[in-house]
Amino acid sequence: MPRTVALVTDSTALLPAETVAERDIVVVPLQVVLGSRAYDDGRDAEASAATVADALRRWTPVSTSRPTPAVFAEVYEAAAREGAEEVLSIHLSGALSGTYESAQLAAREAPLPVRALDTRQLGMGVGYAVLTAADVLDRGGSAEEAAGAALARADATTSLFYVDTLEYLRRGGRIGAAAALLGSALAVKPLLQIVDGTVATREKVRTSARALSRLEELAVAAAAGAGQVDVWVAHLANRERAELLAGHLGERLGERLGERLGERLVPVCEVGPVIGAHVGPGMVAAVVSPR
């Protein structure tokens, strides 16, 4: 029996296409702009993560843009035509993007009730919230119950990442110029965390090897006492180190979190072009999300 609540998210949730299809989730793409051309995040092959990484290295102008309210309005209208009675629209932090605001604006004129959520998260911090909402809806829960469960999971999730340089976050306005300049002057490797929807410095280390070691330690600490957890590792143009962190090569993180992971592996994926445009080549992220 089809759901009466349509579930919508955006492309920064990084949900695999097969998961989106299986869980009946609608994904609204953000856009990445390379030079003077705009591409849909995750849909246009011409603007892959690898393309964006190369453009950033070459200093080609790269920027991103949110979906317009009109795009969300079309999605909500389509949900109504297909028989939905409500929409639950779950998105990345409103402090990092205007996507949530666009969803809110479209919700005001939608032909059915729309509940838009700001997860205060990014990447799979959003993705796990969406999957939790899908679980609640599939069990027959209400949109309100699914929204509460999604926000609770997002709030409990720890999103950590390492970047080679703060320059790309500075260019995109996600971190202050003074912080970026200080990091460059000291030649440090920043470890960052999503805190209340914004990018915050967790600590600074001197080498990339130490950064990966600390990511592992912080991920394990985040899982302590949490019961069953999901752990996800992502990267941009840095697969070998991401796999090392995840335990696919060195089996470090996977072994240390084995009991808390149950039978699940630690997946590794490359971030999409929109996230990649802000973090830059070399980024490695670890997300720990209690179930």
C-alpha cells in the first residue's frame, strides 16, 4: 500500500539511487556551477565529483546554488497528484544553504500540508534522518512522528571531517577568512565538525596521517555508549585514505566498532559535486549515527 505521506529530501543527503528507489524518496537536486554553466547535483555526468575536484585544483570558478521555491512547488504538486495527503521534506542545515528556506516558501502555497525540516546536518547526517523517517512511515507512523524521529536522529549524529585546506570553505563563505588565513599560515590540518548546523573547528593537527588517526579516535568516542550505530565514511578525490579509515584496507575503524556496527560494514563513497565544491580535494569525513 503506498504511503499517504510523501518523503522528500535534497541531493546533499547523499543517498544511493537504489536506496532512493526502494524507500520511495524524492530527491531535489542542488546545483553546482562550473564556470558559467549550471548542473544538477548528482544527475549531470558532466559535473561529477571528479570534475569538480579538477576544476578546484585549476582555480576554475566553482559555486553552488539552492533549488528555487518553484522547483519544490512542482515536487509538492506532483505528490498531491499522485495521491499523497501530506509531505515531509527533510533538508540540510539552513545555516549552510538556502534549500530549507526554499522548501518552506513552497510549502506555504502547496496544495497539501507540507512539513519542512531543518536537520542542522549535512551529507549522511541528513541521509540517516531521512531513512529514519522512512522507517517510521513504513510502519504506519504519522508525518509528525516521522519528523520527530528524523530530528532526534540528526541531533544525535556526529559529523566529522578533515580537509587539506580551509581555502575552499572560505571561498564558499562557510568559514571565516581569518580562520582560513590562520590555518594556512600555521600549515595545520583542520579537523572540523558540524555543530548546531554550522562548520566548526574541532581541533588542528600537523599532518594528514595524524588527522586520519584522530578522525578514527573521535568516531569511536562518538559511538561509545550509543548502542547500535551506523558509521559512514566519505571523501573527495581521496579514496585510498577513506578506505583506510573505514577499515576496507587497514580494517581499523571497522574492527574497533565491530560490536556496535552489528553485521553492517562501513560504507565508503565520494561526496557529490555540491559538497565537494566547498570542502575541496582530499577531504575525508566520518559520520557516526546512533540508531
